Amino acid sequence: MKGKLLFVVLASMTFIAAGAQQAWSLQDCIDHALQHNIQIQKGRIGEDQGEVSLWQDRGALFPSLSFSTSQSAGYRPFEETTAIVQNGQVTNTSNKVTYQGSYGLNANWTLWNGGINRKNIKAQELQNEITALATEQSELTIQEQIAQLYVQIMYTKEARKVNEKLLETAQSQYDRGREMLAQGQMARADVAQLEAQLSSAKYDVTSSESQIANYKRQLKALLELDLTTPFDVAGEVPNDEKVLAAVPSAEEAYERALASRPEIRSAELSLDAADMQLDIARRGFLPTVGVSAGVGDSHYSASPYGIGKQMKRNLNASAGVTVSVPIFDNRRNRANVKQAKLQRANSQLDLQDRKNTLSSTIEQYWINACTQQQNFIAAQTRAASQQVSYDLLNEQFAAGLKSVVDVLEGRDNLLAAQQAMLQSKYTALLNVQLLKFYSGDKIDL
């Protein structure tokens, strides 16, 4: 009995814990996405691939060493006597089937190729930094998208509460209308209007629930969660102090963003990489100096000597120096230089374009934050006034002093005022936080 009781208690605790884990804070979402989002994981794989390429480029500074062997058999069915010349020796054989083996060990080392090998290493190091910054940019983009969807869910949840409250009022008005119809105090057409209002209120609640489910689906997609994973956000309704927080100046935010945003740093490094590629292209006109060495040996079945003696006598070694000077290369080097110059010009334009895009984005967030904060202050007063007016209309309608048309108009005015307040509230909150986010701060909802 005690064992069963313990099992029930543990199962209950597990259920409660699982239920608690369904509500995700914004930071929970961000931390999970940074670990599991597929695009971010691909970016990290790209970083590892860059390290492998750098490792390979550094290997080009060292000599190469290779071993080769060749084993062959010959068959001359109609030859009576054959003279074979091998390593300066003439061997006569009447064997129809012969066997030959050769072995070689060769080394090559590029001593100098205009410094291109070392420049390639530096170019790959720059590319690895650019790849790492691209991953960081993906992480920031994911955080921004998560924040936008998170705020949308919070906004729609609060809008649903407003719609549910209006649904309760519409239900009570409809019930009161039916009573008045039964008492002969209201026309059937007016009751039909109240019923239509009730249906509209139910539709608004259902629509809000559908929007919440869709926003959750989009957020789960960013978190790489499937449809079987229970999910909800744990965000609380923000207070006015957070919504009306001080907005940093657009100029200050832009200066901080220029110094911290990875897309700007990446564009600057791309310009450096373009300069590096231009330098590499120009070095293509310089000569290349390399050394080579090799050791070879062979044996032949038709020789009168054994394999051991042949291998001793046929052993040979060689060494040499190679100097290659480009004279005419079908315009390849000149074309490479021109292409590198064009790429550098393109990188300069790309850097300026990213700065312009960043400036426009920050200015838009700043305008939205300031405008929506002012709209929120005004919308609060208007929503409170419409609420008082609607409550009074509802009381007067219940007493038979106001018509259905007055009530419906009052409801529409209240709904519009509350929706405007909520929209300005959450739009201001989001834009203030994103403006700080671009300045290098964390998003705090």
C-alpha cells in the first residue's frame, strides 16, 4: 500500500513538473534555440569546416612525400629471343612470360611561390572570422524573431482576455434582451441584433485563440520543437514603467551598433579579405622556386641476377631545383588581378549598404518606440473613458433607458479603444527592447 502511495505521489510530482516546464520564459526560448536551431548548428559546422581548410592550408608549407610502385607481367608467345634494355643494361631472354617491378620514393617542396601559401593562410583565417560572425548574426536574428513572436503571443493573450470580458457582457445583454422580449419591452429585431453581437463576440474569442496557436507554432518552429511538445509562454503582462522606459537616442544606438553588430564587422573583414585576395593575385606574376628529390629501384625476372642483387645494383637517387617564371599565361594573372579589384569594390559597397540598412533599422525602431509610447499614453485615457461610458450604457440598457443601437455603438468604441491601447502598448515595448538589443543589451520583457 505504501509503495502504491509513493508511486502516486511521484507520478503527481512528475506531472506537475512537466506542466511547469510547458511555460517558457523568453530566456528559456532563446537558450533552447541557440542550442537546437538547425541554421545555427549549420553555421557552427561551417566554422569547423573553415578550421579544417586552415589546417590544410598550413600543410602546404611543408614538403610532400609519396611512394609509388609498379608491378607488371609480360607475355610474348612468338618471341624466341628478346633483348631488354633496363637501367642501361641489355638483357637477352627467351622467356615468354616475364615479370618486372619498380619502386619510387619522391619528395617535393615549394620553397617560394611569391608568398602565396602564407597569404592563403591569412586569407583563410579572415574567412574563418567571417564565418564565425555569420553564425553570431544568425544567433542575433533568431533572438530578434523569438522576441517578436513572444510579444505577439503576449499581446494576443491580453487581447483575448478583453474579448472574453466583452463576450460575458454580450451574453448578459442577450439574456436581458430575451427577458425584455418576453415581457413585451423589446422588439424581436433588437434581440436579433444582440444575438448577432453575441456571435461576433464569440468569433473574436475564437479568432484570438487561433492567432495564439499560430504564433506558438511559429515560435516552436524556431525552437525546433515538434507538434507533440506542449508549449506555452510564461511572460507576464508588462507594467507601464517597462513600456514607457527611456528610449536611447537613435544616434547613440547607431554608434553602439556599429561597434558591436556582427554584420558590420563581417563586412569590414570581407573588405580586408578582398585586399588579401588582390595581394595574392598580384603575386601570381612572381617566379616559383621548388626542390625535388627521389629514390628509385627495380627488378626484372629475366635478369641473370637475383632480386636482391638487382635491387642493389638498380638503386638510384636524384635531386633537383625547379624555377618557374611566368612569361605569358594566357592573361590568367591579369584577369585574377582585375577580378580581385572588382571584388574589393563590391565589398566596399556591401559594407556601406549594411551600414545604411543598420541605420534605417535603428531609426525605424526609434520612431516606432517614441510614437507608440505617446500613443499608449493617449490610448490609456481613451480606453478608460470608453470603459466608463460602456458600463454606464450597459446599466442604462438593463434599465430600459438605452436602445440596442446605443449599446452596439458603445461596444464597438470600447473594443477599438482597448485594441488601440494594447497594440500601442506592446509595439512600444517591442521597439524599445529591440532598440536596446541593437545597442548591445539583452532583450528584457
